[in-house]
Amino acid sequence: MRIARLFNTYGPRSRLDGGRVVPAFYVQAITGQPLTVFGSGQQTRSLCYIDDLVRGLIALVETPGLAGEVVNLGCPEEGTVLEIAAAIQRAAGSACPIVHRPLPIDDPACRCPDITRANTLLGWEPEIGFEDGLARTLAYFHQELEALRIAAPPGQVSTRREGSLAAVRSDNGSASRRPAAIEE
């Protein structure tokens, strides 16, 4: 048995309504809502692109002699939640403001893995930088939203798959997009 400790991951096929920071900020940015930051936004997160994580998992499974080993898989580079929000704002072309809400009691100040063992035992480290991964992820989200918009008949809600955004097409043919989680 081998144990992979997974840290924050993002990328295509992320649930748009799953509460993770990248999809949550993107949905808010493209729907004209303020980006919600809890606390001061100075708490840090490290975000690993999904392709890198999958490479790490494959290396962990395929590397012989690792029975009983515990390996952290994630990105060792940190950014503040405010920096992440600003990057998504820029990438989405949004001028929406950032609003602050009370910090949940259980919200950690820092989330950053030590991947020394992954590097030593597997020769693994993330290769895809945040800006590149973000561009790939937002392109995927944009395609998903466009498909939902096209799939929605006038006055109907399209829910192509659970966790997607719902698109509503009005009787005049224009589309509006709202997270399915807040659909009335």
C-alpha cells in the first residue's frame, strides 16, 4: 500500500459549484458578481494543475519498492487568496470588485505541501505553472458555459451535467448564466 496526500488541485473538469477557489472566483467573475474573499485574503494556497497531479499519482503507483510510503503531491509555490483572485479577475477580463467576508474558524492560514519525498522517491515535481494552468482551466470553463448557453432552449435551464453552471435562455434569445447551485 502507498499513500498519496493530495493538496489543492485545479484544472479542466473541476465542478463549477464545488466551492474550490479557482472555479468559484471564475464563476463570480464571469457572472458579474463580486469575488468573495474570506478574511483578509492574506492566507495562502498552493494550487497544483491536474495533469501534474495525475503524473505524480502514476509515478507513485509505478515506482517499485515504495510499500508503506506516504507522499505529498501538490505545488510547493504559494500565493495569497487575494493574488489568486486578482489573477482570475485579469484572466477572465472582469472588473468586478473583491469583497471580504468573515474568515471561517477552520480556514487554514497556509496550505503548502512539502514535496521533498515526491521529488526524492519519484523524481516528481509540478511542471505546469499557475498562469499556464489557469489559462487552460478558464478556456475549458468558457467552452462548458458556451455549450450550456447553446443547449438551453428559450426559457429553459440546461444542466448538461451535475456541477455545471446552468444557462437560461430568455424568450428574446439572450442567455444569462448563473451557478446551478443558486438556480431558483
